Amino acid sequence: MQIKIAPSILSADFSAMGEAIKKIELCGADLIHCDVMDGTFVEPITFGGQMIKNIRKLTKLPLDAHLMIEHPKTQVKFFAAAGADIITVHYKACKKISDTYLEETLALIKSYGVKCGAVVNPDVPVENIFPVFPLCDIVLLMSVYPGYGGQKFIPGALDKIKKAREYAVNIGRPELDIEIDGGVTMQNAAQIREAGANVLVAGSAVFGAEDMAEAIAALRR
Ligand code: DX5
Ligand code: ZN
């Protein structure tokens, strides 16, 4: 499977975002991972659709909007209009509202022609989102508790990746994108890829590197 590296702009300098976007594109990024936080689902607040809209003009790379927000269904229209190519929503935020909210939100994302995905936190079994795998273009497994960049990878995520890949194969979707987010480094990238993840989010490992192109290449190989 093609390995895709998705630098997370959470680790970029927000006052120089345009430069950061151009730089990661030049350095070989496959996607741009945009961490949207609302101060409620997770403590910090980052940015909303306006940031996606502005970034959209600067790059041809797909924009991967990771919505760490409550009531994601009410926000989908803004991120779709802003030009997101992928929108992922958290199982926990949806489950809180109703048993069908996750499915409804994924269907709404698709109705805009945008790729959709479900996200599970480290303490949620991946099995909980198996029922929506057929609806998902991508599945995002958190390997840290969301909210902050620069945290340590939680090793239990490796087993979840394996289960997710196995299940995707079983339902006839062997090529399903399985994305891992949090604490990805040059040291653990090989294990993560071997477990079956093919989309690797990396914030500090890319933006903290002296040579971003080399960091992206190292995460990929
Ligand atoms: C955490 C975010 C991640 C974060 C990853 O809540 O969802 O995307 O930016 O950062 P690193 O790679 O530094 O763990
Ligand atoms: Zn993220």
C-alpha cells in the first residue's frame, strides 16, 4: 500500500502558516493534517474553516480536517465549503448525542463529495467503529489523547491498527486508509507501517526536524 505522510500544522508557527504549507509541500508531504479543536471536546482551541479556506489557496495537497469538536454534524458544511478533502469526526463526540449520529455525520460529509472518516481515542476499542467501516473512506486511530502535539505514542495503538487492517480485509476493503495520529517518530514509524497503518500523521517529528524533507522521507521508508 502507498504510505502517506500527513504533517500536522498544529506544530507549525501559526503566524507564518502560509510559509509552513509551502514548505511541507516542497518537502514531500502527501496530505496536510489540520487539527480543529473547539475548547470543549478537547481543552485547546485552534482554528476553524477560515484557516482551511486560506490554506486551500496555497496548495494542491489534500486537506485532512480532523475535527476534535462537539456536535460535528453542525460544522460539516463549513469545512466542506472551505475546501477540505477529508473530514474525520470523533466516535466519542457523536456517541454522546445519539447512537445514529456518527453514521448520519459520515453520510452528511459524503453528501458534499468529501471523504469521511471516524476517529477513536486510545480508550475506545476499535471494534466500536467496525459497524461504520463500510461508510468510511478513512479510519483514524488516536495513539495519544487528543488535544496536544508532542505527546508520547501509546503502544496499545499497534494492536488496534492490526485489528482495523484485518477487519478492513475481511469486509473486502483491503485498501482502506488507516491513519494513525499522535507520537509518530522516526523510531516507531516502521512498526506502525508493519501493523497496517498507511497514513501517518506527524506534527513534532516533521516541524521539529532540522531537515523536513529528510524527516518525511524517513517516516515513509
Ligand atoms: C493531537 C493531534 C495531532 C497532533 C500530533 O490532538 O490530533 O494531530 O498534532 O502531533 P505529534 O505528531 O507531535 O504527536
Ligand atoms: Zn490530529
